[in-house]
Amino acid sequence: MTGIDPFQRGEKLSLALNHASIGEDIYAFAAEIYPLFRSVSGAGSRETFARMAKHVDLTVHEVASGTQVFDWTVPNEWRINDAYIADASGKRVLDLGASNLHVINYSAPAAGRALLSELKPRIHTLPDKPSAIPYVTSFFQETWGFCMAQAALDALPEGEYEYKIDSSLAPGSMSYAEFAHKGEEEDEILIFSHSCHPSLANDNCSGLAVSTFLAKQLSKAPTRYSYRFVWAPTTIGSIAWLARNENAVSRIRGGLVLSNVGDGAPFTYKKSRRGAGPMDRAMAHLLVASDGKIIEFTPQGYDERQFNSPGFLLEVGTLMRGYGASYPSYHTSDDNLDRIRPEYLGESYRLAAQAISIIERDGRWQSVITKCEPQLGRRGLHASYSFDRDAPAKNAATMWTAAFCDGANTLLDIAVRAAMPFERIYEAAAKLAAAGLITPLA
């Protein structure tokens, strides 16, 4: 450990990350970006990054269409102006202006007239969720089509309809955004959220908003590690970022993907492939006393798949609440702003912030006195059982910390072994350090 006193740095970080109205602020920003028509490329994603830039000094990068990124190719840029289906009177029975889910995301242009029976194969619905519009994509296989609530489709009479998708697929670029916070060390923690979904609140306006405010608050404090925030389209975006930063990823010591973090479902943390990175350890410790769960790494999911691929193994895990089949509104119009709440967004922010705080303050310390335990009482480090009801817990934490600051165990190792909150062990270490009984190791 180098630079300023680690306990002073930890205190400054805690002050920066603690923000009373954070849940309300995050929700307001999620609501602001919710209507924007995001995709793998295009104006909606750039406008989202422009809104984020009001909070974070980010940099937007453009990757040209046709760029080869490992086994993938960046697709043409998609532009969408309008899409509708109109009946014989000219009334629009499907209108992109009412929902940006009404068209296949990345749909090719199309126009014409057809009988409803002829048009139905091009209209995607969810028969088991008749009031919901599905979110359907076709990023890498050109096609065209619409998306509609099954109930709305069932209400249409037979007859001829006019349809139009005013879109284009042409060479352009794919955008991603990046923010780097410089710490005392070159080693980095990576935070990622996918940016390509349109009006879906939990997936992933929630992740974009939480990560934006995490970056905003983190930028106000000195840190031990450096932090890199990346916002990019899922799969192709993280692959492109890795391809363009292949020579720099050796600095990454671990990280976190934030997705679906705005609803009230219990927390789920998906471990990295190796399952032993700093974020893995911090999240496991924080969730052990809650109703959250830890799941093993699998090759299905979000962009942790790319970061943990065999050629990188970056030990990046994923924090989620409701996700995939675990909540019925997934990838439908029911994933709206009613799905997320300020209090849930605040909880997700605080959990991620606590994990970062543990990673920042964890470290190995060496006891100065190694032959028998130090006399804690004469140094004021043994709380009185008569005057402090919390004395047993405080004294236990002090004794655990003094005994296991042996140069091999980190403070988090001690907290796990003692089955105590990290904060208890950290507070004990601060007092032991102030008394000159332990010293930090590099």
C-alpha cells in the first residue's frame, strides 16, 4: 500500500459513495433515458451517452462497420425513422411512436400492402402474455418485421393493411463509452453495463443508471485501484472493447457487470469463471447474511461471458436482481418504469459501492508483536464490559485481527474466518494500526 494513509483514504471513499438521495437520483436518470431508442448502433445510443456525460466525464468511441473483432464483425449502422401498420382508413393500428418495441430491432426497410393473414407471419407476439409487446432483435441476420401485443393483433379485422418500416442498414459505426478513474495503482477494477436495449427499464436502464452514478460518486474520492467503466452493446460491444484493449487488460484485477438491478427481487451474484477474484470475494461476504444468492459461472448470460473467456479470464462477475425467465416482464413492454423503484436502485447502488469499498480497504497487515498476543488493555483497545454493551463483539474483532494480521491473511480473510462483518475487522485494524501494533504490507 502506498500514498496517503489507507484509513484516511477509506474514510474519504466512504463519504463520497454515501449519498442520501441516491435511489431517487438514479431512478430519475433511468426515467430520463428510458424513452431513447437504443440499439447496437445509432442515434439513440449516442444520445444516451450524451445524457450520461452530464454526470460523468466519459469518452465515446466509434468502431467502424465491418471492423473485425476476433471472430465477430461490427454490423452496419441501423437508422430508424418510422414504422407503422395502417388500416384501410389510414388509421395506424401499430405505430412506432407509441412504443419503440413495435419493430424488430435492426429491422431492414419494408413497405407495401397486404392482407392481415399475409402480414401476420411478420408480426411477433407473445400469446402467453397477450397484453405485452415482445422485444425482438435481428442484429446479425437481415430480416424485417413488427412486434405487437397479441390482444391488439386479435382485435384487428381481416382486410388489407398498409405497412412501412422506414429504416436503413448502411456503413457507419458502433458506439461505446468509457470512463477511467485514476487511482494510486495501475491495477484496475472494471465495471460494465450493456447499453443496447431500448425502452426496457430493468434491462438495462437500471444498470446504466446505477453504473453512471457509481462512476460519478467514485470520481470524487482518492482510490487505491484505478477504475474503468465501460458502457457498450451486449456481446459485440464487449468483444469490440476487448479487441481494442487487448494489450491493456492485464491491468484488470476483477470487475462487475451490472444488469437488471432495479426491481425488488433478491440479489443474485454470478461468480467469475475462476470464482476467486476480489469482486467474487467481496460479494460473497456481503451476500452471505442476506437473502441473496451466489451462483457459479456459466457460459450463458451477459457480458461476463466475454471477460471470462479462456483468452482473458478477467474474473468479472455479474450482479443482478430479477433476470431472464425469473421475471415475466423480461424482454417485453411490461419491463417499464413501474418495474423499477428508487429504493431498489438505491439498494443495488449501495451493494456495489460496499463491494468496491471492501476491495479498496482490504489488504495484508503484519503484527508488530508476534510472540504471544499484545496487551490490549493498557493501550485502550479492550472495551469495558461494564460500560459498553457492544464490548464482546468489539473485543472479539480486535483479538481476531491482532491474531491473524500475519502477513498472509487479508482483512477480508479475517472477516470471513471470524464470521464477522468486514467493517468490524476494518475498525479493529484501524485502532491496532493507530496503536502501532500492525503495519501494512505492500
